[in-house]
Amino acid sequence: MQPIRPELVQEMLDALKGEPVYLHLEMTTGAYANKRNQSMLTASAFITNAEVRYSQGSIAGQGPYRIGLKTETGWVYAQGLTHWEEQEKDRIIAAGHDDEGKLVVAFQLSKQPF
């Protein structure tokens, strides 16, 4: 994965706008986060292959970044994104890693299910 280049991610978001796409979104502090620090809350969220259609998609921030999608009924967003797969065509694969390089958040959009 490469550091996010927001202008290229925005181009891809614009290209997928209005199309039915599949969303994969997950966030975790790590299943064993509180094993290292008992006061740390272990939290996670996961959704995969949810079909969405958005009228507006944007990337914001100076890094880490936030990607948001405005759907017919509300917003979906992921915050804390640091890296992406630049070689992917017709899909966005982005992730946020902590200071130790561990995955904290993943955001993926594709015309095909994951």
C-alpha cells in the first residue's frame, strides 16, 4: 500500500458516483488491545458487500484522511485513512494504520462484491 494521494482518490470517487457499488468498511482497535493496556476499550465495526449508490463522494483532511459518501438516506464515512492501493482499477481500497503499522480502519468500494 502507498500513502494516500487525495487527488487520485477523489478522481476515483467521482468516477464511481451514481453507480451501484459494493462497500466494505471495518474498524477495530484490535481484538487484544486491552491485553496490552487494561484501560483501552476494545471496539470494532464491520460491514461487507453492502450495495450503495452515492450522489457525492469526497476525501478530506491533511492526513490521516476521511472519505465520505452521501447516499439517498444519509452519510457513510471512514476517518483515519493513511494508505491505499494505487494500482487498483475501478475500485478503491484504502486503509488506516496506527503508529505500529497495524490496521485500524479499512474502506473499500467496488463495482464487484469483495
